[in-house]
Amino acid sequence: MMTDEEVKNSPWVALRDYADKLTPEQFDFCVRERPYAALVCYADTLTPEQFDYCVCKSPIAALTYCAEKLTPEQLSYCEEKTKCKMKK
């Protein structure tokens, strides 16, 4: 188990190595701090709210790793956002 301070200092390590030992609050913190990693590693276990947050924050990861889980609206959002990033 990790302390709150350890989780705040290393959210990626917490997700990667201790996700099953985190409290729901710690897991949510890590998801919000590292949405790309959350989508890559835990898309199936995220709540709908967490998943939507991660999709909004990391549309490239959403398209790459969990496109089949996206709603039509999320898919459209991700395609538009990644198109804009590629033009810049």
C-alpha cells in the first residue's frame, strides 16, 4: 500500500505497480494525473466518468488503445482533436 504522499509524488508508479492496492480515491487521483496511462492499462476498469475524462484529456491514447470502447460522440471528439494536433 502507498501513502497519499507517495501517490501524489509518483502517480505513474502508483498506477503501474500498485493499482490493485490503491484506495478508490488514490486510484481516481492517479487516473486524473495520468490519463494516458489509465487508458492504456485500465480502460476496462475505469468508471464511465473516469473513462470520459481520460478520453477528453488524452484523445490519442483513446484512439490508439481503446477505440472500440468509444461512443460515437467520443470517437468524433478524438478524431477532431487529433486532426487539430497533427495540423499544428
